[in-house]
Amino acid sequence: MIQDLENINVTSFASMPTPESLHAKLPLSEAASATVTKGREDLRKILDRQDQRLFVVVGPCSIHDPAAGLDYARRLKALQEEVKDTMLLVMRVYFEKPRTTTGWKGYINDPDMDDSFRVDVGMEKARQFLLDVCELGLPTATEALDPISPQYLGDLIAWTAIGARTTESQTHREMSSGLSTPVGFKNGTDGDIGIAINAILSAANPHAFLGINSQGTVSIVRTRGNPHGHVVLRGGDGRPNYDSVSVAIAEQALAKAKLPANIVVDCSHANSYKKPELQPLVMTDVVNQIMHGNQSLVGVMIESNIVAGNQKIPADLSTLTYGQSVTDGCIDWDTTVAMLRSAAAELRNRP
């Protein structure tokens, strides 16, 4: 008797709508298209040294409440108008959360936060949220975790991060080679910058790999390579790496690899010892380095929300605190405004 050898640990398969059908249901509007196009163009100009502004990826650690997320987006859009002469603000819109062991994996994976895992619903809600933000005129940034998601959402993203846990992954390097956005590769969780540099080199080259097309058909995806990969310093092994010495070491490593000296500093994670209230100090240090003539620091990342800190996901979702993270802790809105206004004022006098 022939034994079943496939899918032994799989309990079910549920069909997803195709990327094409979701695009048809929630089409890219002219306003959203203009926002994404300009956001990507501005980011490329910053990376190519045609624009001296600092780009700032700022927003909630993760999106779980679209109403609060849009509230934040409207505030950020207004702030962008104040600081646009020195900074390009890009809203952090993270739907996928990597987990060391277990936990809530994000809005796409479990939009109802009840372990129902309605990925089909989550993908549609995520696309609607991105449309709403882009139609405000605010470019968006996200972390690419699942290699299939970009087919559903990629037309609404201006900047992409590859996280510390996935920068070393061949799958994510291949995917990045075909993404339409500039891509920031984070150093490893142990602080190793070498894996990020290898990722940039890999993603800059053409690749061929298995994926899906817009009709949802498994396909051989062939890419041309992405020329706008860059390093994100996020600290590692419990230690920060945003100081001038660490930045100089990163510059030397990039030069050795014959890569542009484009460095982004993540003000969160190990760079702030996982204490969100220390993020303004990291930002101040980065701005000081720029004011003292550093040419390689092109961007920063900030975890920010309406309410400071974070909260656990309760059984009764109606008791959630509005505008507070359910993943990593964030600084609050008032701190964010003060932080960015202060940086903008300094950068207006940059050498």
C-alpha cells in the first residue's frame, strides 16, 4: 500500500484571491500613483546625492487599527509640510512581523487578532490602508517578509526594509533584486554588517527564482537587479552601532565592497537598547554627525505612534488603548513632533 508522503503536517489549504483580482477590486488611483512615483523618485535622488535631505521612515511598529493608523498618517502629512525643506517623511506601514518563536504575526496574517488567520481579509485590508495613506500624499515604507506579498501591495510602497532576521536569506535577496523600490538591508541581530553588504551586492544582480505572477500562477521570476540597496544600522547583540566610529567602520566596509556610502540608522532596536524613549537621543547623535560633515548618513528610522509604549493584545479587543502599539514600544506623537522639528531646525544650517 502506497503511503501518503505529502502535506503530512498540513491541516488545510484555503484559496487566496489573485493579485490581479485584488488590484481590480482596489485599483491604484491617480493620487496614490503620483505619491508613490514621487516618493520613490525622491528617495532615489537622496541615495544618488541629487537631494541633500534626510529621509525619515517614521510610524507605528506595526499597523493593527486602520482608524488610528490613518489618524497618525494625517498628522504626519501635516508635519511633512513643516519640515519638507530638510527631510522627506515616509510613513512606516508594517503589516508583517517576524517572530523569534511565536506571537501575533501582523495585520495581514491575523487581521482580527483572534488566531482566525484570515490572510485573504488581511491582504485586502492592508491594500485599502496603503491606498488611503498614499491618497493623502504620504509615501509609505514597509518590511518585505513574505515573498508573495509584494505582488499584492508593491505598487503602493516607496521604500522597503529587509529585516535583520532575513537579510541573510537568499529568498529575500532574490526578491529584493526585483522590487520596484529602494531597499534597506539591516545588519544582523548580532550586529554583523557583512551580511547586509553581501545582500546589497546580491540584490544588485539579476536573479531567477520561483514566485507567482499577477494571475496567481507559479512562475519563474526573472529580475534585472536593484541598484538602490543600502545598509541600515540597527545595532546588534545588545549594543548600538550608530556612533561615529561604527559609522566610519560601515563606510570602510562599503568602500571595500565598491558600494556607495549610503547608511540609514534605525533609532530603535539595539540602537536604543529597546527603550523607545531613547530614540530622540539616537536621532540627535545622527544629526550631530551630519552637522559635523558626515556625508554617508542619508536616513533614519523611528518607531512612533499616537500613544507611547506598547500593550498586550487582550481577549476583549474593545479594551485596546487607541493609538498604542501591540508590538514594540514607540515614542508618542508629541515626542515625535519635537524630535523632528528639532532635527529640521538643525539641518537647515547643515554645511
